[in-house]
Amino acid sequence: MLQPLRRHGSETPHAKARLRLHTGQVEADQAEIAARVQTLLDKIQNRSAVIGIVGLGYVGLPFAVEKAKVGFKVIGIEQNVERADRVNRGENYIPDVGDDEFRELVGKGLIEAATDFSQVGEMDVVVICVPTPLTRNLNPDLQFVEGVTRELSRFLRPGQLISLESTTYPGTTQEVMLPLLEASGLKAERDFFLAHSPERVDPGNARYTTKNTTKIVGGVGPHSHQVAVAFYSQTIEKVVSVSSAEAAEMVKVFENTFRAVNIALVNELAQLCDRMGLNVWEVLDAAYTKPFGIMPFFPGPGVGGHCIPLDPHYLEWKAREFNFSTHFIALAGEINRSMPRFVREKAHRVLNHLGVAPSRSRILMLGVSYKKDLGDYRESPALEVMKLLMEDGAEVLYHDPYVPAFAEHGLAMESAPLTEELLAGINLVVITADHTNVDYGWVASRAPHVLDTRNATKHLRETCDNVTLL
């Protein structure tokens, strides 16, 4: 016999009880989450939160100092034992950090370093600042991000915020980190919070520091976003919210792609001016007098550092997932990677003009760091230039006051003292880093010839005829 249809709202007592039970559980869960959020917010706002920073390099150490300066206890996780020991001794190794200030913060117990993840349970916020390199095929290499995330998952507890600052492709936080962290059995937005806030460090920039460089923040959900914004607002002067972790990731890779594309443009212009017999530096100096519609970028022997040579390829790789070709990015990378070979070719021309065979030449590279007044030679184009010239049979030496020695790209060398005897015994000086503490007038007056790829000899134009510009 067919049962009569119940009218809407005429549920059985058992159904009503189940509905009340479900509603009550949802309300209880929401209250628990709200309490968890508020507890973390309170710790952040009264600065009793313990901050963990994974990776104490150019990004992590200055950030640790900013947090410690306002009273947070900071525990750095640095798997380089020598670095960790230096931190615990109060020995600074990052130029953007003040030695005395750092020593004082360590002495007060506000900064310490560990070499493993066993203290993660004590931390309320964990910030990840690890490298994101490329493979030989220019594909993203997330081994460090993934490795750290797996370690964090082992010690993860309810109420923690995890924030990734390493530059990466859009989707990394949500698609790679989130599943690894939730393998712990805890759930994002319920038990822990997850965000992306890309680093914007410009090593050696005295004007824009960690504190006064605007911070972008995006969470994997509203709770994550709320606590991440509160966390960064404690020490960063201006925090800008975006709708998601993915949007925050896109912001950073776009910023660096913008620079890569414009650097490639002036590098290509330099090659064209070389063929046309024009001085590219004169052209650019004149162009940049326009007060609107243009911004300065300059050519050089290539691009280096941890951002410009790498990050655009992260976006290029991710675009393939959407069957989209990023033509500008690919072309910019091709042009920028061609510059060391262009410098090599120009060095050959100078040597031939001097009557010296490249294979029998003695060349001094002046500066091997990727940027002026820094000792950072990561991805430095100078190293590629050196390697190419050595392959041609040249004897290559280098002088760099910021890099006493290096081992990279299959090369292991020490800086030669910059003396009259050294300059008298070489055929060509190639300026590949324009450090301000080098007297280029003195160098040009004693060297047979100088190839300047950085416009470091601009002030010598009227007095030296033995300088060739890029």
C-alpha cells in the first residue's frame, strides 16, 4: 500500500532530532574554528607567537630580524650547519642585516637557529623561504618546497599558520603544499591555516627593505587569509590582500617576468646598436630623459640572481597546462641567455683588433657577482662568460672584492689581487660587475684594453680611448 506523501515541514521526530544534532555539530565546529582563529590572532597581536622561518638566507634572515625587533621569538630552521652555528653565535652573514643589531637580538634570545624540524610543534607561524630552482630543461624544481612541507606535516598541530614566501608558479600552495600538509590528518581552514606571501627582497637596496616593501598576501581560504594578513601587518608597513594564494603567486612571477622582458628588450637593442655602430648607453640615457611613458632598464652580460633568470620560466611552464604559449617570456629568456655569448664574441673582436689570438690571451674578469656591491654570484652571467672564454683557450682570472672565492659551474677559483703587475700582464679586462669600490679610471690607465659590459666607465669617455662598451 502506498504511503501518503508527507507535507513539507512534517518531518518525523527522529528526522528532526538528526537535523538538530547535525546543526548543533556544525555550530560547535564553527565555534571551535573561530576560537582557534582568535587564539592565533591574539598571539600574533600581543606578539607572544613563536615564529619559525625555514631558510635563513637573503630572504629569511632579514625577515627574522624584523620579527625579532618587535618582540617575536624567532626560531630559524637552517640545514646548513655552518650557517646555523653562525646565527647562534650572533655572527651576521647577510649584507642587508646590521651586525650589531643582529648580535643584540641573538643575545636577547629572540633569534636562534636549529638544523632540524623537531621544534615545529612549538611554533605558531612557520614561514618557508627556500630556493625554487629550475631543472636543466627549465622546468620548476620544487624539491626544497616539497621536502620542507613533508617535514612540517610530521609535526603539524592545530592552530598553526604556514606561509610560503618562495617564488613559484600559480597553484603551488594549493595544489602541492595543501595535500602534503593534509596528509597529517589535519585540514586547512579547520585545523591549520595556509597562505602565500611572495618575498620581494632586493639585496643591497638601501631604500626598500623588508619592512617598507609592500607585502602581498593571499590565503587558501578566509581564515587563512585573516591570520596571514594580521601576521604580516605586525612588521610590514603596508600589506595588500589578494583573493587567493594563487593570485599572490601570480603577482610575483609577473613582477619578475616584467623585468625579464624589459631587460631582454634593452639587451636586444644593445646587439642592434653594436651592428649599427651606435652607443647603446647614449641612446638609453637620452631616451630616459622623457618624463612619462618609459622607465629605465639597462643591458649587460646577461641576467643573474635568484629571480630574473628563473621565475619567468615557472609561469611559462604553468601556462602549458592551459594550452597557452607565453611567447614574450620564451623570447625574453632566449635573448637574455644569449648575452654571455655576445660578450664572448665582442671580446674576440677586441682581442683580434689588438693582434692577440683569443686562444693565447690572458683575460681578467672584473666582478663575478650578478649585481653591483654584492657577493652573490647565483646564476651570474659572468661565470658563463668566463667558462666560454676558457673553452676558447684563454687564460681567465678574476677580481671581485665581494667574492674572495667561488665554486660554481664546474669552476673553482680565487680572486686575484688587483695590482699594477696583474694589469700589466693581461691582454683584456672585461667588466662584468660595476662595483662602486673599484677605481675604473685607475684600471683603464694601466690595462691594455677594457671591455665594459656595465657602463662602469661612463665618466671616462673623454679621457680613455682603450675602453670598448657593450
